[in-house]
Amino acid sequence: QEAFECSEDIFRLPKRPGSNSALKPLPDEILKAKDLKDFRNSLKSKLYASKRMELYRCKRLKAESKPTESKESFQNRLMDMIEEKRDEEAEKLKDRYEKMLQRLDDRYKRALQKLEKEQEDVNAAAASSIIDAGIAILGAFFGGKRSGASKMGSAIKGGSRALKERADVKRAKEALEQIEKRVENLKNELEEKIDLLDEKYSMQNFPVETFYIKPRKSDISIKNICIHWVWESR
């Protein structure tokens, strides 16, 4: 006999035929059977051979869907897992680069303080050399050649010191510029790595595949076996 699935609750089906209706006789195999145990076993074998559960999995995340979970719900759950992993990795990146940027910020502050000091030294040295040069010129006119020569020598030394201080200022400025460039490079590097994370954790890199689970015979439980007549109009 042909079998089919009944989607209705069998306990709510009418227990008696309607008016102007007749019941077809039962098949011989049912009439001859002492009980319905053989039909129960036959149905169990049929279910074992033909039924299987459709599930979904993502091998990269080692995740599988639940028995009652739809593919869409499973994919939404995967998206949450992927986003969580991306955020964890992004947070680690952020912490590492924040430490590097903090060290550069400390170096920048020290370099800035040094630049300010060198600039003060340059101004002081320049003012001293100008004063010494003025005194040397006056000494040459009014204090004699020996005195003027001595003071002129001091003025020259003061000028040399001013030049050295200017060179120190230049080096201090270059050190600041190198730190600023390093900071900018780190920021660009971090942005590139964040972009790579977005690509790495794109949903298309986490394919979902379908797989099937067949039931074990020991897991198949048939609660009720009953006889049901199907309505046919004439």
C-alpha cells in the first residue's frame, strides 16, 4: 500500500464516518494480522532508510547548526561569532599600537623640551657674541691693540659657540620631525591592518555547507499505530 505523511493531528480526526459515506474494507494484510507490531517495525525500517536530518556547518569556525535552527538563523549566529573574533583581534592591535604611540609621545615631549632649551641657548649665545664683539671693537679703539685683540678673540669664540648652538637646534628639529613621521607611519600602518582584518573576517571567507544525519534505529520511537480512512469524493 502507498504511504504518505499526515500533517494533521490524528487524535483530532473524526472517529466515525459522515452521513452518506461508506468505509472501504480493510486490506487483507491488516485483517490477517494479529496486531500492528509488524506494521510498526515496517514503518520504523522505512523511516530509517528514507529520513535524514538536514544541518549546516562552518568548518573554519568549527560550528554546526542546531536541529531546529534554520540556515538563515545559523548564518546570523556565525556573523555574531565572526564579528566577536574580529573585535578581539582589533582590540589587541589597538593596544599594541597605543603602547608604541605612547612611547613616541614621550620621546616627542623630551625632544620638544630639548629644542626649547637649545633655542634658549642659541639666543643667549648670539646675544653674548654680539656684546663681546661690540666690546672688542671699542677696546681696539680705546684700550690698546693687545686688549682689543684679546677681546676680539673672546668675541670670535662666542660666535663659534652660537654657531654650535644653532647646529644643536637644527638636530633637535630633525629629531622632532623624525618622531612626527614615525607617528604618522604608525597610524597609516594601523589603518591598513584594520582594513586587512575586515577582509579576513568577511562572511564570504566562512562558507556554510549542508550535511545530513541519518537516525539510528534505536532513536526512532513510534508512539501510535492507527488505521485511518482517507476521504474520497465520487
